[in-house]
Amino acid sequence: MVLLFSEPVKAIDGVPDDTEVSLSVGTLEAVSIVDNAHPEMSIEMSGVPDESCLVITVTGIADLTDNPLTGNNQAHITVLTGDTNGDHYTDLIDMAQVKSKNGSALFGADVRFDVNLDGSIDLIDMALIKSLNGGAVSCP
């Protein structure tokens, strides 16, 4: 997961880690902050279950002049394998989308159609979505 900021940021304690980021489900593996033209925080995680609402909470972050992060500090993310259109359901619409991309190269937003993450968009992805038909998730 990558969070983008409008200006360069830093961890107030000097080290971006689990004191700056918490997850509602799953395991936090690593946190890093990249200070470049597009400041971002990279969050590596594992064990986030399918059909879940992941809440990422960020605290202990400031701009380079030590002004703490203000405003909404949570991101709510629905995790649902096969939901290629982001409507919180796996259904025939998702299967149709993958079918329309069958054989396409993985580039940009099309990576979401590689449902089984094997590096190609193919019939296996369509079969996986078919097996997941009816899945749903919601985030408050």
C-alpha cells in the first residue's frame, strides 16, 4: 500500500515503523517514507484476510518543519479477491471485465484483472472470479 502526501513528511520519532502505522487486520511488515517530488509512505503487510475491511491508521507523522499531520488519518480499504470494478461484490460484471482483458499485457490499472497474480490475464482469472461469485464486503 502506498499513501501519497501533498508535501514531504517524516516520522516524528525519526524512524517510520509500527509506532506510525497500525492495521485493523493483518500483520505490518515494514514502513518506509520516500522524500521525492511525490512524497509517499510505503506500507508492506501480510495476512490481510479476503472479504475484510482493512483500516490503516497513521499517527506520528509531521512535515519537515515538525508540524504534525492533521485531518483524517485513516484509510478504509475493502479487500475482496475478484472485485475488479471496486463495487464491493464479485459478480458477472467482474467476470465480463476480465474476459474483455483476456490476453492483455499487465500495465497500469489493468493489473487488477490478474486476479490470481500469476503475471497474465487469462481464463484462470475468469474461473477464479466465477468460483468467488457472490462475495461481498463493506467498510464503514
